[in-house]
Amino acid sequence: MSDVHPVSPTARARTVARHPRALGGDTLRSTGVAAMSLTSMVLNNRAGGGASGGAGGCDGGEAATQHLSVRRKPDWIRAQIPGGEGYLRLKRIIDEHKLHTVCQEASCPNMGECWSRGSATIMILGDTCTRACGFCNVKTGKPASLDVDEPRRVAESLRLMGLRHVVITSVNRDELPDGGASMWAQTIRMVREACPTMSVEVLVGDFGGDRDAIQVVCDAKPDIISHNIETVRRMHPAVRPQAKYARSLDVLAQFKASGLVTKTGIMLGIGERDDEVLEVMDDILAASRADVLTIGQYLQPTRNHLPIDRWVHPDVFARFKSEALARGFRVCESGPLVRSSYHADEQAMRLVPDNRVLGLVETA
């Protein structure tokens, strides 16, 4: 026998009287002649045929399937195909220790070059992010439980790799009380102990603005600490819907106040204007006097990500680098294929005031 009791006609009538409209309004109810049509802007990324590139319309009363096409890359967007002895050696160690790298997860175009020259970006706290940024190719969802052995495995694998410099980043773990800050600190300390001559750079999220959590990571004293602001103020709601422009500036300010070499990065070609790029440079410097700025071309990972608004010419990247250095950044990497960790080892050699980095001193 079912435990569900039928709703009486009287009770249903009372409910309808209190809620005469569908909850949230009736999206199918006509309110007159439409002032404009958004049909051509509707995206339908289901498998199958149909129009591509957003050319919409109706045919015989049925809307054509809309697809967001991935735009053809210009001639100056060319990445090195991964391969070679150095690359294969790092890949074998990463696979054996069941590590994640943002190089692989985010489809970085520089993976072949960086791995071959002895630099890699390790991703901790799992491979599933609690946020859904419109540009990022790292998968989104409910993360698995924390792997408490991960800091040890990361440290041991880096010892075996013998890298000159490592960048460690992570997914966002907003479901954790400290956003994963304690695991971050433990990882940094264990990596330092295992690899005393390697420089350590960390690329972290905003920890929801939790200053105590941020300070836990700062107190672990990485050689370089980075948080990407990603885009200009106007574009944040679309590009980083679960982040805040002002919050990211505050994070950078806290890094600098902790006496750390501070770094951030932005993407171009996602809808910003040139004047807004200069404005975000000024905002970063006013908030934190950050040391390093990276500027790269946004590359749409899949048709389900934000579209590319424009391909930025290398000459424009060169102009932005000149502007950044003139404004006060100590280092600026600016180019179509530049990413957060691009030439990070060279930046560490220049900015970290400790001769131990990059194996510059003899070890006992």
C-alpha cells in the first residue's frame, strides 16, 4: 500500500488561489508582439547537424540547430607537438604517481616546450573543480574526497623528476572549510624538503575571499605566488561567474603584504577592449604592486565554452608588454601562446633572491 495521500480538490483549489501563476512566471505566456528576436543567439550543442557559427532562423516553423563553432586559428598560433626524451620521462613519472597536471587538464599549448625544458605545472586537490568558469577546460562537478597522501606523492615525484622549477596549481574546492589551504601548505613544505634546490611557484584561487585561508598558504613561503585575475572588470560576470574582480585584487594585495613575489595573468580575445586591458594593469598595480604579469590569447577549448571574440596580433601583445613594463611590472610575458607558467623558471631565476633556486649552489 502506498504511503502517499491523495490531494483533495479543496486543498488543490486553495493552493491555486494562492499561486495563480506558474512559479517563476510562465515563460510561454505571450505578452504581445516581440520587440526583438533572440532566436539566432540560442545555442544548441547537442550532437547532430544544423547550422553552425550562430546563424539562426526558422525553417518551416522549426528553429535550426545552433552551434558555437570553434574559430580557425591564425598562422601565428602554432604550438610545439609534445615529444622527446625529456617530455616522455616526465610523462612516465606523472602517470606512475597518478598526478594531475594543468598542462594536460587545461590543454595547454606549451606542454611540449615546457616539459622538454624541465618545467611542469602540477595540479593538486584532485581534477574536479567546484566552479564553472566560462573559459576553463578543467572539468566541473562534485569533487571526490581529499587524498591525504597527495602532498607526499607530489613531493616524491618532483624529487624523481629533478625539475629546475615547478608550478603547483589546483582546482577550486569551495566545499572545504578552508578551500584546501591546509593541503596547499603541507604540499609546499613537503616539496621544499624533498627538492631543496628547486624553486616553487604556486598558482592559487581566491579561497572565497577567506583571508585566514590565504594567509595559511602565504605563510608556507613559496618562492612565487600567483592568482590570475583572468580578464577585465566588465567581463567578469561572464568569464568568472563565481569570482569577483575586487576580491582578486584583494588577494594579490595580501600576497604582496606578506612579502612574497606576486604574479597574475590575463587573457585577451574574450571580449575586452584595449583600453580596458590598460585599466586592469593600473588596477593590479594600485592594489598590489604585483611583480609579474602574463598576457596570452584565449583559446576556446570546446564549443561549449565562451567564444573567441578576436585573434590578437603579436604586435598588439608586444605593445601591451611595453605598456606593462612602463607602468611598473618587473616582468611581463605577453604573446599569443603565453600562459601563467610560461617561462616561469626564468622568472624565478630573475626574481627569487635566493641562490639555491635552479640548482645555482652546490649541494652537500
